[in-house]
Amino acid sequence: MERIRRPRSRPDNEVPVPVVVDSPVLSTGDQAAWLESCRVYSTGVELEFVLLSRDPEQRRPHQLELLVGVEFADGRWTSTYGAQPDVDPEAPVLHAQGGGGTDNRMSESYYLSPVPPEGPCTVYFALPDTDLADGEVVLAGARLNTAAAAVRELWPWRPRESSTAPVHVPVPPPGSWFRSHPEPGLPD
């Protein structure tokens, strides 16, 4: 019998456990971005970012491109900057989950899998079409693992079909963390 591997995307049969984050706010004076929430599931962590624009007539939040990257305490890392081949089942992956909002406020969610190991887990985020430095939030791996153990399963998981679509990849600014951690085949 073939073993079915549980997907590395947000489970649809669990109630996540929220973890408080203390995020810096990237701000140009007219646009801003920050990590607003962190919800832990048994297979990973959902990171929700907010993009805000003071003058939506000049530039709406959905016109800003957000890069997100995560580095585990053991040195493994992943980011939205480039393709993420799923060849190593132990390698971390980061998937866009969607978002929405209004003329001046938008939220974007990303799912990180697996739950990071013990130790510091650094989340990087950047608005590449601005002159802002990367934002950086350190999450405690121990807190994330404790939260994962407290997730409530609503019903047994079952596999679903998935689809893949091409993804637009923004170019990070010079000096950005994303430039020093490029996926193979992307500009550095």
C-alpha cells in the first residue's frame, strides 16, 4: 500500500493556536507593512502580514509586493523569493495562502511548514520596491512547538487534490536578506 504524505499546507481540519508576535513596522510614511499574527497548526505556522497605504489614490496596498523569508535555528531556510522545489520532505516551505482588504489596507497570509524546531526562528519581510530595510521578527521555536501540541483536530485529515500555478517573483532591493539567500536560478 502506498503511503499518503500529509500536505505541507494549512490543514482544513484543525483549530490553530495563536501566538503573540512583536513585529517591527516597515514604513515609508505613506506605506507600511508588519507581521500582524501567527497561528500555529500541527504541520506548520500561518503568518499574516498587513500592508497599509495612507493615500490609496496614490498607491494602493495591493500594488506593494511583499517578500517573506524564514530561517530556522538549525540553519534551514525558505522564502517567497523564487521557486521552492519540494524535493526534500524535511526542507521548510512557505506558501502564499491568499489575502484581501480595502483600498488602504490589505492582509496577506503565508503558511510555513514544518513547525520550526526549538531555538530562534527568524521571519524576514521586505517591500522590495521601497528603500526600506528588511523587517525581522524572531519567534521562539519552543513556543511554536508548545502551541502545535495544543492544536485541536476537528475531524480526521484526508488528502485532497492540489493545483500549482505560476507565481510572480518580485526582485529584492540591494543589501536585502533575500539577496543573500536566493533560490537557484534567480538574480542575486
